[in-house]
Amino acid sequence: MQSHSQISAPEWTILKLLKWSTSYFQSHNIDSPRAAAEILLAHALKLKRIDLYLRYDQPLCSNELAVFKSLIQRRLTKEPVAYIVGVKEFYSMDIAVTNDVLIPRPETEHLVEAAIALLPDNSGSDLNFEKKRVLELGTGSGATVLALASQRPEHIYFASDRSIKAVETAKRNAIHHNLDSKIYFFACDWFAPLKNHIRSFQPLSHSATRPLDHSITRPFDMIISNPPYIQTLAISRLQPEIYKHEPLMAFDGGEDGLCCLRHIIGNAHDYLKPGGGLLLEIGYDQKNEVRKIIDLSGNYEQVFFIKDYSGNYRVVQMMKKGGIK
């Protein structure tokens, strides 16, 4: 097999290069080698993946080969493909990502679907329709709240993260998808600023002329979060793509992996309306422990867990006590 240093023009067509790079990635134990080869080559050529096969016999020039070789070298260091190309698809949306934010995972789409099922649809433009107020904690790239706003645009959305850089990334994604008018972004650590009222926040407003909606001081109809839930000591055993490149604070859940989940469950009821929903993504093996935390809090009812496509419980949904029966 040739080494990547032996790639040279003009012998390399798109199809030949795809076959070679797939084999090369396989020999270096790179996950999903064919997909990685396609995504990186399409990025190097500024094409869509499908276009690679429509133009399979197109030869590459020396500059294009040099760009592709540099991308291969980055992937060999275990840098995630999403960070290399700067984008990850989530809920049929292209989400820009940097190493300041967690890369959106397919499992989180189950969290989105659970939230959508609880948010009423006003596609019929009912004049008496009541807009729901939704808060996402730890928004990261904004993938989850953007998916919600795209599917249920009638409601009012708020999204926070303790990383200012993450919030800036989320805001850029909202602007890209023309959803920035639907979401208020701000930087904070979980619920801390809500105790002193939202007026103390420094929101990342969408423009200098757009005022902050002070109604955020009122309780929410829904709080949603994909918090960190990996045990600290388990982080070093994760794939190097994760522990070497993704932001540690986005997945470190403390000694038992339940620190953030425990904090959110223990405090969210203070900021929810009676009957308001709390939806959380959890680790695949955390159902029993999370159920104990919920029961111990005594503030929720109608608790149930949702499985992912692999049969693991990945989402927990609960309602604050006191809602209409």
C-alpha cells in the first residue's frame, strides 16, 4: 500500500482516491473509514458527498491532493471528522462545531423527539394558542434548541451555557438557520443567575436594538438538557477522539457521573410551572440511579424513561407536581 506521502497528480481520480483512503484509514484503525474518506474528500473539493460519485472519474490537481493529504494527517491524530470539516449534521440540520463544543450525537435526537411530542403545534394558527416557554441548559453548539425551534417555531426559547465560546457558536448556528429571532442565548452556570433574576445576565442578544425579553423571570413550561454524565475516571477510557479533542466540561459528570443530573433534578422544579416538563439525556446504564434521585427529590410525577434504537434508556421525562390532572 502506498503511504499518504506518495499521493501525487495526475493519476488520482476521485474514485481511486476514495478506495485508497478508505483502505489507508482501515489500516490505521480509523472508525467508519469509508464515511471519513468521503466527508474529507468532499470537503477538500468543496463538493457534496453525492457529487463524488457523480464525478467519480474526475482527476485531482496537485493543490487539491495537498489539501486532502493535510486532512488525512489530521484524522490520523484522532481529530474528529466533524472538527476537521467544522460541521456535523443533526436532525437534518448542518450544525457548525468547534472544539469549544461537544459534537452532537444521534442519541440526542431522542431527547429532541421527546420534547417535540410535548410541545403543541400551532400550524393551524389558532389565535388562542398559548406559547410555551422552553429553557435549554448547556446548549453547546445549540443543536438541540435549534432542532426544537425549527420544528415548533411558535414557542419561546431560551438557551444557556457556562462557556461563552459555546454560546457564541450556538448563536452563529441560529443565525445560519434563520432561527436567531426565536431564541434568547445567554451565558450562565446552570440555575445560578435565575436566583438573582435574569436582569442580571449579560445576554448575547441578537442585535443592539433587540431588547431582552424580561418575561424569562417567569417559570418555564419545559426545561431540557443533555448534561455531562460520564464518570471522571472513565473519561480516559473513552475513544481518543473524545478525551483528546472534545471539551472536558461537556461530558465530565463527576465521580459517579451523576453530579450534573443530580443538580438539575434537585433544582429545576423551582423554575418550572406546575405540570412543567423536565427532560434529560442520561447515560445508557444510569436509569436506576437517576430514578432514585428523582424519587428522593419528591418534586416530580409521571416519570418515564425512553429507549434509544439500541434498546438503552437514554432519556428521562418527568413533570413537576401540581399540574392539572
